[in-house]
Amino acid sequence: MTSYTNNQAEAISCVEETLQIIACAGSGKTQVISERSAAILRTPGVQPRNIVAFTFTDKAAAELKDRIHGVVGEETVGLAEMFIGTMHGYCLDLVQRLVPETFKFSALTDVTGRMFIDRNSKKSGLTSCPTSAQKVPVLRRYRDSKLYQQITSVLREDEVDEGEVPEGVWSAFEAYTKLLYGHRYFDYTEMVHLAVQLLEGDGESDPEARLVQEHVANDIRFVVVDEYQDVNPLQERLVKGLTRFGANLCV
């Protein structure tokens, strides 16, 4: 580790305690995370499937994968079982492996999701969602579908004072959710939302929640979150759910 600063070397060797890394762009953070991941993989009893590393983009995930492969080389078997990617990708994989009713669900992108809302403008709740403008009392097809996407995401992602949200907005959102599941679709937010619900659910009365929680408790031992300062409240709940059984957290 002679090529690293003292702080970098300390972060790399810190594999047993919760770790927060504060670093500016270009400071070698990705390489430090890669070296730390390699150190974790060299720990007796740790398998690649015990590690989950979140990045905010697929491009960042590809870079981190290359870095870790470059550090570890051929010394670790089954490295493909270590998850490195976005929270949405992880949650989609998690629920579609463990929740049978989601096996045939497809994922909507932002573009296809907007087309889905416009194509089903009434059933999606778009044209019944109220606005505060007197001249335009409800949202309009095509013109407002992107805004409506943002509304449905905010209602799931953020800490919302439900009493401040008009009843008509909730009704529209419920219609959207019903339509989404009726067509066996996930949008990006719902992938994370469903996973969080299962992680926070009652494992004694809900067999699907129990299955997900048992998987996390038995298999997930290390969680790494890149760009942690940008997580929203729903993603924060995901991180808490994955570490609630004692997994080590590095952000």
C-alpha cells in the first residue's frame, strides 16, 4: 500500500467497522473502494455473494467492476456473484428471484413509462390528477405526463406529509399503481419501493417478506454505497433494510 496516502490505506484496511469516506472528485476514491473490496474478499469465510456495492450509474458500476477485477485478478472464485450496480438493478433482481408473482414483470424506462402513462391516460390517473391552476384543473395527456411521473415517484421516494397532499392526487396515484401491477410492469421507483416494503414487512405473517429478510440476514455481510450524499429517503430505507441484520456498511 505504499502508493496510497495514510488516509487511503486506513480506509482500505478498515473492513470490520462502519466506514464513511469523504473525498472530492479525482481523489482516488474508486480505487480505494476497489482495494477495500479486495481486502474483504480475502477475509476468511467471505464469499463474493456476501458483498453488495451500489453505484448511481451503470457506467460507474462498469468502472468499479473493472477496478476490482484488476486488483483481485484470478485469486477469487465466483466474483460474478458480487453485486455491483444500481439500487434499481439490485432490487429488481432481488424481488424477481424471491417473489414468484414478479417473475414475469418487465421494467419500464423513463421513456417507455411516459408512453405507458399517455397511452392509458385515464386509467393511469394522469387526466384525473388535480392541479392548483383554475384554468387547467387537471393534468393533460402528453404535455404533463413527465410531471406526473415525477409526482408518482415523489410520493414513494420522499418523506411526504400525507395530509398536505390533495385527495385527488392520492386517488390518481392509486390508479397508476393498480395499472402498473395490472400490466406486470415496474417503473424504476417501484423496484426499490417493493424491495423496501418486503425488507420492512412482518416476516412472521408475510412469507415473501420472510424469504427476502432471511436471504439478506444469511447472505449479505457487506454493503457499499457510492455517492451516498445523493440517496433519497426511500433509498436510505433500502440501505437500512440491507444492514439491519448486522451487515457492515461503507458509504
